[in-house]
Amino acid sequence: MKHLLSISLFTTFLLLGCCHINPVNAQITADEFKNPPINYRPVPLWFWNNSTIEENELQIQFQQMITKDGYGGCAILPFGNGFQPQYLSDEYFTLYGKAIKEAEKVKAQLSLYDEYGFPSGSMGAINGDDTPRFMNKYPEATIKRLDKVEYSVSPGERFSQQIPQGKLMAVMAMDTVTFKRISLRKQIQNGKVNWTVPQGAWKVFFFVCVKDGDPNVDYLSPEAVKLFINETHEIYYKHFPDAFGKTITTTFFDEPTMYRAGGRIWTNDYNDKFIKRYGFSPELLYPALWYNIGEETAAARNYLFGFRSQLYAEGFMKTIQEWSEEHGIQSTGHQDQEEILNPVSVSGDLMLCGKYMGIPGIDKIGGGRPTEQFYKVVSSSAQNWDKAFVMSETYGAMGNISVETLYRIAMEQYTKGINHLIPHAVWYNDQSVTFLPELSYRNPLYNKELPTFNQFLSRLNYVLARSGRHIADIAMIYPIESLRSEHYLDGAKGHYEGGVEIPNVDYTHISTILTDSLGKDFTYLHPEVINNKCRIKDSKLVLNNKINNEKYSILIVPSMKTISVANLKIIEKFYNAGGCILFTTQLPEQSVEFGQNERVKNTINRILHTPKGRGKVFFIQSPSSETVKRILDLCNVTFDVDFVNQQPLNYIHKIYDNRSVYYFANLSKSPRNSEIVLKGKIHPVLFNPHTGETSEIPFTHQTKNKTEVTVLTLSLDGNSSAFLIEQ
């Protein structure tokens, strides 16, 4: 079976645990699939925890990770008060250099973890040794907070009040009945506002940006983040320049977030940058951060929260990625609380964060967090912006889960677009493990099974961790603009939980119906991408990327109260070209843009009630598996992958060098015999990632709806998976 498949791929691979620094001719072969090279092995976090690190023990443990556990390197994570030597000291770098030398011996790889403890940005203040190194050196470059001071005033009153301390972002008055707003900046004299209140129900607001006292870097400021980089990443580079791009292949950040500062993270130059980008001042919009300001509320919040998300993504993620590229590596990492349905005060815009990362990432940890609902958000981010790799830090704080669970979680991730799993974790001091499981040979639960499992992950990486085209017939709008329009600060849920629980949000519900109930893959489309990268061609909505140029026959508009006129234009054009559109739960009724609410309502009405004959449009108020399936059937699409006997599997379909690769997983405990229809006339061969074996699988070629298809039956045991790879 050595020559069953030969897929040539000329591309640049650069991935933690799956890394080719230079353009290479990458081929999928049966021999390499069975025993992938070391650079495809998973690379875990290696906690240097609560111990004095000894050179000899370091060498022994690193070698054991390679030989006994089956890993392909590590990301060293200093952790806890008991860690020695001192973080970033000469002694620390001496030991780090020993790890590099051990990696070089076997061509293993390291990821530069950028913090002592976590979250990234303080240099040890949290989950480290409680020393705020960054704040001590750069107190003005730490997290800022937006404060609001308000006064109820009466008509005819002479209002006189000192400006609160901090950077004044806005001072204004608003009539709480008419929502009329006026600036009071011209009424400032000698640090006071003096104003005679006119008739109306007025409130006076001061909005000031202040230092929060949080020891982390100001994530919204690229200038501040560069200071953090100079104190961390750059120091590693100065010590080990020759390792970058060879042994050190990525940098890893951990759990930055905007829920800090009570969810009111801000930055001093917010207004100046806003004016530069949009051409007008945001000052009169500031009350919308807390209150309804009338018909302009949705647009105002989209401008304010949207720009804050942009500053966050550009300030932290983009700045780190630019440094990484300059030094021959890629950046990866993940947000904190990315499992929140409303991300506005957490990650800001989870998809947008991925735009500015070399390798978008997510964290699958314990504590009941429904991370699986957001795999598609992060993998779609990569697909939207034409990135090859998607990372997941997985298994942290789950306890000593079963081996079966290790496999099930991994299979679900890889069918939903993850193609690099970072195990959490191996612990230097396995007698002081803070977050179980300890994923090494020393844990008797895993010591026999771990090498086999890591070989399994290596095979998944070998096939899927490469640059190619994702195939999906369905697109769904990522409803971030609608979420922003209903978000406000200081919400009842508390900043850690995202602040505001927005009613009727259903995008993750629809996602689960598609992938887990109906066996239908899809891609979220970010509103920015719809506007800038999508076009209509031959009744298809096309994601116009260089590599990942997906083509969709169906567009789902999940529950969205707010949408942009620009997005609606494309939706209507798609409908008129013959596309199938499904609205769910709530129809859009207001605009991202000022003064366009009626235009949104009119366009929605026109799409829903234009005589049929071009495209198809549906509205489901209470979406379920049954109702969604019924509508998908009515769309009359020959799907890329279809399951005949109602035993759908989770799957992903990618194309490399014009050849199809399918990965199917049965996540249930019971065996499944699934009759599968694949669009196109192909000759699939079965590659088993659990055993490394390859075999022929019976199939027939048929014609369905005037389309050539390939029909086969795939039998999978419970909690197992298989590749079908075009010969």
C-alpha cells in the first residue's frame, strides 16, 4: 500500500508540533501515515512547577517525554511560588538552553510560552510568584479602566463640578426622554464644568479613563505590548537567536481577556485613534456603553465596542504576531472565557482575534465550560482569513479523565477544524499537580496508553495539519454585530461571565444541530469577511481566498436583531442569484449604520416576500433538528457529504492539491454503519489513524440530481474514526 496516495503540496508549514520551516514537498504516504515524523507529534505544556529545576532531572524528563510519552517537544511554563531559579535570570536561561539542546538532539520543537504563570501580560504577578514585574517597571503601560460619573440635574440649575481624575474621554449632558446629547467640553474652566441646565430631563456624565491597578499590560495599546515583548520574547531571542525558526517554532500566549478591570478595559488614546479611523469623535456616543440612547443605540454600541475589539485584537494579538514573523516563528495562544455566548466584554470578537494570530487557538478545559460549541468559531476564523492551522490547548483541569475521553475530545476537535492539539499538561513536579490530569508515563492511568494516543494525534496532524481548502455547502453569519448592539457595561451577569445575557441568541445552537445532529459541516462568516472577501458566482456565495476559496449554496442568518446594510446587500444579491437563505428565531430589524434601521426592515421584508422563482428563503422561529433538516431538504442541494440512513457522523472535508481528504468520527459509544454519499466521482482509500493501517473500501459511482456521486458504507466502532483519502 506504499503508493496508495501521493499528494504534493508546496507550502510553508510553521506550526507548533507540525513544523516545516521552508517550503517543502509534503506527501501523504501510507508509510509516513503509519509512523509520522517527530515534527507531527503533539507538543504539550510542560509546567516547571513549585520546584527548583535541576539540570540532570530536566534532561531526564525531557528525554522521557520523547521516548516514553511519545511527544514531539514542549512549551515550558514556569508556575507557582515555589519555582526556582528566578524567572528570566541567567540561571533560568541556562536551564532553558539545556532544554533547547535536548530538543535539538532529536529534532523536537519548543514553543516560547511568554509568561510566568498566566494570564500573559504581568511577568509573574498571577499564578507565578506574585511579583508584578511589568507593572513595577512600566506602571503607565498597564490596564486602564473606563469610569462613569453621572449627576441628575434640574432645569434652571447652575451645575458646577470638578472633572474627575484620569484621562477625560467625554463630558456631556443627555436628555433621558428625548435622548438629545450635547458636549460640555466648552463649559470647562479651571478644571470645572459650569453649565446652566435647560428645560428637560437631563443627566450630566463624565467618562474618564483611569489606571485600574491590574498588573497586566494594556492589551489595547500596541506601544505597551511592545514593552512587554521587549521584556519577555526579545530576551529569549537575545539568548537563543539561532534556535528561532528551527527549534523554537512558535510563541504561545495564555488567557488575555477584556473582562479584567470589571469588563471596562479602555485605553487613553481611544478617542484619538477612533477619530483617525472613522473621521468623527465618539464622545457623544459614550452613554450608549451603559444606556439606551434611542434609535442610535445599536449603531453607537457597534462603533464603540467594535472599535474596542479592534484595538484589543490589533494591540495584543497583531503586535505579537508581527514580532513573531520578524523572528521566523508564528504566534498562537487563546483567550480566557472564550466559551461565553456573548464575547463583547471577554474576547471582544473571538473570530477577529484569530485574524491577527498566526495560528488561531482555543482552550478546552474542565469546569463545565462548553468549549466544544466554539471550536467552529475559531476554526472558521482561520478559514475566513486563509490560515492553515488551528490550535487547541486541551484537557486542563479536567481531572483524571478516561483514555476513551481523551480520544473522544480529540476526534471532535479535529472534525470541527482543529488540527493541532496541545495537551495540558506534563508537570515537572508530579507530586504537586495543580490542574489534573498529569499526562505523562508517571500517571498510571495513562502510562500504557499515552504513546498510542500520541501516535494517533500524530497521524491526525500528519493528514490534517497542512494548507488546503475546506469544503462546506453551508455558511452562517457570525452575529457579533448583533451581540454588540445589545451589550452594555456593568451587566448583571458580572464581568467574568460576559456581563449581559442577550435573549434569543442561537448561533451555537444552530451549529450543534448542523454538526452533531444532521452531519452537516459549515463555516461561520465574519461580517467583515462577507463585506470584503465574499462574492456571488453561479448562485453560490464564494469566500474569495487565495487557498481556502469555499463556495456555499446555503446561507444561515441566525437570530440577529442587528445587521449591517452592507451585509444585507450581499444577502439579497445571493438570494436573487438563486441562493438558499435560512433566517432563525429573530429577524434583523436595526442597522449597524446610523439612520438605516428602516432600510434594514424594508430589505428583510423584500427578501422574505419577493415572489419566488429565483432563490429560496425560509424563516424558522423555533429551530430544532427536525425543522432545520426539513428546510435543508427543501433547498434541494446535493451536499458535499450526505448520510443516507440517518446515522450521521462528525466529519471534515479538505482538499489538498486537488485530492479529497475526509475525516469521519463516531463520537457515540455504539457502533455505526453509515451509508455515505460523497459528491464527485472519487476512489477513496481508508486510512485508520488508530492503527496506522490502510485498506480498500467498497464503493460505487452513481448519479444523483444530475450530479456524479460516490456511495459507500463506513463502519465505525464506538469512539473511533477513519480517514477516506482520494487515490
